Amino acid sequence: MNRIKLDNLKITIDTVDGVFGTEIPFKDGFNILRARNTKGKSSTLNSILYALGIEEILGGRNAKTMKPVLKDKLLYQEKEILILESKVQLEISNQRGDIITLTRWIKSSSINEKLIRVHFGPQLSKEGKVNFKDFYVHMKGSASENSGFHAFLSNFLDWKLPEVPTFEGGDRVLYIQTLFPLFFVEQVKGWNSFYSPISGSFGIRDISKRAFEFLLNMDITKNTKEREELKILRALLMNKWSNLKQDLEDLAVSVHAEIPSLPEKPTLLDELTLNVYDNNKLISIFERIFQLESSIKEKENFRVEKISNVTSKYEKKVKEQDLLVLQLQDEINSLRQDLHLEKNNIQTMNENLKHLDVDLKRNQEAEKLYKLGSDIDTSFSQGICPTCNQHVEDSLLPPETNIQPLDLSDNITFIKEQINTLKFGIKQSQRIIKNKQSKLAVISEHLENARRELRLYKSELNENPQIPTKKELDKLVELKILLSKFYEASNSFEKIENRFELIKEEWRNYSVRRKALPQDYFSELDKKKLIYFEKQFLTLLDAFNFSSINTNEISISYDKFTPIVSGFDIKFDSSASDNIRLIWSYVIAIYKTSEEFHGNHPGLVVFDEPGQQQMDVKSQKQLFEVLSNTKGQAIIGSSLEPEEINEMTKNLTLNVIDLGEEYIIKPLK
């Protein structure tokens, strides 16, 4: 488990009357920092946050969060003494045993409060010179750049902070400040909620959840990010696919080809085809190009004939073209009639769809009323209109038939099925219309060509028999123009095919990533962690004598990761002192769960004045016992009398740091 251990804290204040301050050594395990109220205990603990650049927990940033005794003036022997400069130093170590000493100035004439100096070694517990480097905090890049202190601190603690969603729609690193409210409970705001709000939310959505998930190293953090990315990726691919479908349909219309039937979302199995009409037969565009190239080559190899040589042939062609024109005209008339019927069919289906939408809304409204206790379902079944209370026939079946009509729920299901069927029918009908319109365009063009050829045959039969025929020359030009058109369409189709293959590959990768995600919102390991967390939380509540609610009725919300009773926030039903017990249990349960599952908890728990709301001695004693048995480091700030602490901690292993009865800030020797 990632660890941070506080080794030593030193506050140094230079005044007009000399140097004041305090120095506090901490130990591993359970520490009690004892001092009287208003004598500087909380200021001392808050200075730990300041040294780490985490003072946003206190409601602001930089030196303004520090008490006046650390930056303006201090009281010593009933005398106010003006402060010239002040700083806080914190010696910490990590799980690898690396030791660093942090120095941050609270008040200085030459050093900005946003600078934190890091000495790479102990500077408080041992004397000696070590290298140092300056970092900045609360500036752009503090969490990501090489000179950003929180980027350095994250690496020192082996914390790989994830990118999490923001309100703006992008991603942002889960700032280190967001984690501290779940293990460092300061006195002013910390005891008001399970997650004390930080000064500014950094624009991070569900910030308390993201912090909880990180400390427990839950899969949901990366899975949520993956789901967000896949959601965006799917939208992009669907847009690409829609554009490709439209471009392919436009291309098909431009060459009077069959409209390809592509599904609504990308497919991995289908191949693209573009079939054009050759008379009434569909062939691929590449086969049609080959036909045209062969026809052109054949015509170019024959010499131009005179009209006299083709008179009998042309007379026969005139009869054939007359018959072809009539046939094509009949086919066009038939297609136009089919189109008219199909359009009427769509209109009818659209009207039926509107009626069904109205019926669906009426039935859904009636079902809502019925579920609320209205007898509307009964009256509807009895032939009474639920709106106007007039008689209606609810069935077309003969009265003697004993078949019961559908109830509201079944009727709603039936109507939805009808709506889906109609929508599918409308889409199919629209596709049929597009294909028939494309075929109609081809046949109309064919008819126009047939009429033109008929006119040419007749015209040439009336010309001088000795002049060359122009019919074959015109046909050759027409074929070359058509071939050029299909060449262009073929090139466009190949580009569309390349786009199709790219989208298929992107969709395949998307599908693989989506398949790798757990079916449920939580992975199996996450569920185990939450179950363990809930068990530890409830066990601790019992140990701390929580009494507002039977703990058997309490559970952890999988939505907010906070305790609830019957779906509601547990704080609504808890006494003031039990609210404090809830926070004790919550913070310690997070630590225990992270420890059990090798999470990212730093192994540090800090409570400033946990004896809030006149907490009884028995509960505090139990808290001390629990904290003394933790494997990490726990620090309690307390104003209990020394005798009370001794009584409550009998037989416990701990380090009591008694700062006496006077102000903690004193002259330094």
C-alpha cells in the first residue's frame, strides 16, 4: 500500500522579539497531539496541510488560510509580538524509506508563498547538508510539470493519479488535494460530512466518488473513463458511418445504381457492392465498364458504312425500336403506379404511427393513474372511457365471446410492438421507393435513347443512300461519354470502399474494447471491495456505540459510496454525536479496505478533535484502541486532560505528544 509517514514538523517565526516556534516529532503508529483548546493545536495540524500544499481543505489557498498567530502577531506572556517572517517545515518519508524535508514560507519579504523547497534528506531529525530543489504550487502545471510540487509529491508516493471526467466534457488529472478529505479530518469543516468540500471542485465531476475509487484502487475509475471514451468513439464512428452511407447512396443515385442496403451501425461482415442497371438486369459497375469498353472497341474496329448498305437492316431496326419504345413506356407506367402505391402506403403507415403514438401516451397515462390507486384500469376494461367517462366498446369481438381484452400493461407492450413494426416497415418502404426511382430513371433514360435511335433510323432512311451513316458514330460518342461517367463513379466508389474498410477496423477495435469491459457497472473485484468496506464500516459503528439507527438497516450506497437507510442519507436520522461516529467509521473503513486489497491509501489518518459534540469517553476510548491497532500512522489532535488520555489509553501502544497548557508557539532555544 502506498505510504506517507510524517516524521517531524517545525514552525519557525521570526519576530521583533526574537525567534519563536515549535517542533514536534511524530512516530509510526498511533500519535496523540495534546494541547488545550485555543492554544495552537489546530494551527499546528493545519500547518501540515500548508507544507504539503493541501490547504484548500481549510477553505482557501496560500497563507491566508493560516491563523494570524503564524503570520501577523502572536501572544506570549500576555504581550502581542509582531511577526516579521515565518515558515513551516515538514519531514516525511515514503514506503521505500526515502526521506525528504519540505519548507514553505508563510510570510516572507523575498520568497513567495507558492514556492516549496524540497531537501532530499532529513533536515529536522538530523543535521547535515543535502541537495534541494524548489517547486511551485497552486499554479498552472503544479500537478503535471517537472517543477510542479504536486507532480513531484505524487511520484514520491507512487501515486499514478488518473484522468477523470470534468464538467466541461474533457478529462483532468485527479488532483492530489481531492484525496485528503478522506483521511485528514480538520476541525472546522471536516466533521460536517463524509467528504469535506474543498475550496473549488477543480471542475471534476463526482469529485468525492473519484477520490474514494482511487484510494480503494477500484476498477471503476479506469472503466468509467473507458466507457466515456467508448461513448465518444461510438458517436464519432456512427457519424462517419452515416456520412459514408449518404455518400454511397448519392453515388448510386448519380449513376442510377441500386441503393445499397447498409445497416444502421458499422458492420464487420458485409462487403460493399455497387450494382448498376444494364437494361433491366443488375450487374456490378466494374462488369458494366468492361462491357462498355468492349462495345467501344468493337465499334472502333469497323469502318463507317453507307446508308445504302444498311437500309434493310435499318427498316428492321425501326420496327424493333417501335416495339421497344412501347414496352419501355408500359414498364415506366407500371413503375410509376408502384411508386404511387408505395408512397400511399408510407403515408398510411405514418398516419397509423401518429395514432399509435397517441394511443401509447393515453395508455401510459392511464397506467400511471392505475398504479397510484385509481380504478381506471377496471373502468377501462368495463367499457368506460377513462377521460370522459362515456361508454366505449373496448373490443370488436362479439359479446358472447369470453375472451378478455388486454390490460393496460399488455396493451402498452402491444402498441410498442406495433410502433416498432411500422417504423421498420416505413424504412423498408423508403428503400423500395429509392430503388424504384433509380430503376425508373434508368428505364426513362433507356426510353429516351430508344426514341432517339428510332428518330435516327427514320431520319437516315430518308437521307441520300450514298452518304455515310451517322448513327454508329453518335452511338460511339454516347458510349464513350457513358464510360467516362462510370470511370468517375468507379473511382469514387473505390475511395468509399477504403473509408469503409477503415471504419470497419475502427469499429472492430471499438467492439473489442467494449467487450473487455465488465457487463455490470462494477467489476467483481470492485464488488468485493465494497462488500468488505460496508462490513468494516458497520463493525466500526457497533464498536463506537452508534445508536441512532439499528446497524442492520444501514447499507452503503453504490451510487455515492456513502451510508444510507431506506435509500436516504443516514445523517437525516442520526444524532450530532452519532454523525461524528459515522465519520470515524467511514474514514477508518476506507483505510482498512485499502489495506486489505492493496489500494492507494497513504496509510495516514489524521483526526483533529475527534471528541466533537461532547462525545462520551467510552466511544473515544474505543476509537483510540482501533487506531492503535492500525498498521499505518494515525495522528489525533486532542484537548483532553493528560489524566483522561492516560486512563483511556491503558495497555495501548501510542506516542503522546503533550504540548502543555500554554501556547504552543514559544521562543525557540
